[in-house]
Amino acid sequence: MKSVGLWKMARVREKKLFIERLTDKERGWLIGCYAGDGSRCFRKKAYSYEVKFALNENEYPIVERVEEYLSKCGMKTRRSIDRTRVYVRCQSKMLFASVEKSLLWYGKKKSKSVRLKDVSSCSDNFLFGFLCGLIDADGGTKRLYISTSSRELAQNVEEICSRVGITTKTHEYDVFHIYLSKPDFQKTSQQYDFSSIKHRYRDGGPGRTAPS
């Protein structure tokens, strides 16, 4: 009886998800950022679904963009700081399912095998947004690259870059490092009128700003 009560309370708290309020580029960015820095947790006793982004304390514009996009979907977020990390959390079963609808991985260790479910079915706008989200989550601020321990995700990045006209070079040592041509990326950013925060084409990046 107690568990039924908890379930009913969770259902009352659940907010409707308006993922359609995001453009393809925005949705792609959010999922790309999640692929790099996101995690999920289901607490069975409380019937609670949580999506969490673990971000760098020096990159508050990225934190703010995550919060902006989640808010745009109708989600309520909370922020916490632990040493050098800023955590953005959101409790929602629908978001829990929706954010990962485009992703696949093996077992419980997402970082080792995460990748897009089907690149060929995604729009170019979504894919470029996804690429920008990955750069902000797992990319460099001086050189333009993405690091990942997932071979499948590295292959995703190479395929996406080829599709949108960005030259890449991939090196494997400890993890995969995919280096992107910055001139190609800036040109593509102008074409799509969208960019990563770390390498914004309007101000040249990187997007490191102290919190206001």
C-alpha cells in the first residue's frame, strides 16, 4: 500500500514534456551534451526518474544552455555544485525516456559504447546540433576536438562531420580523439546559424565565463 502511495505521488509531480518546443538543432545539442556528460537514475522505492548533467564549473554558459533547453521543454531543473563540477538535475520519466530515445549503449557503462541509434534517419540540423553538444561536453577549448572512449561514438562523429562538410583526423591513444578542422567548423556553423559554446563562430569561443 505504501509503494502505491509513492507511485501516485510521483505521478502527480510528473510534468508534461514539450520536446517539440526545441528545434532539431537544439534537441540534437541537448542529446549530444547528454551523450557526453549525462546520466540517468531510477530509484525504485520512490518511483523516481532522474536525468543529470555533470558539467565543468568554468563553463557556465553550457550549464545555462542545458537549463534553458530543459525549461523550454517544460521541465523544472535544480543546480548543485560539488568541487569542480556543476550538476543540473531534472526529475521526469518522460525526459528520462525521450533524451535517450536516439541513443544506444551496451550494459550499464554508457561512456564505453554510447552512440546514436540511427545516423541515417536524423536530419542534418539534428546531427550538427548533436556534434555541437558533444564538443561542449567532451571537446577542447583551445583545439577543436572531441574525446570519447566509445569507438561507436567516434565513428558517429566521423560520419556526421563527413555529412556536413567538416574534415577530421582521428587518433587512438587511451581513448579516441577526433580533431575537427576549425575553418570547416566555423563555415558550417555559419551555414546552420548554430554552434558549440566552446567554439562559437561569432566570437571565436571558447565559452568560459564565470557565473553572474
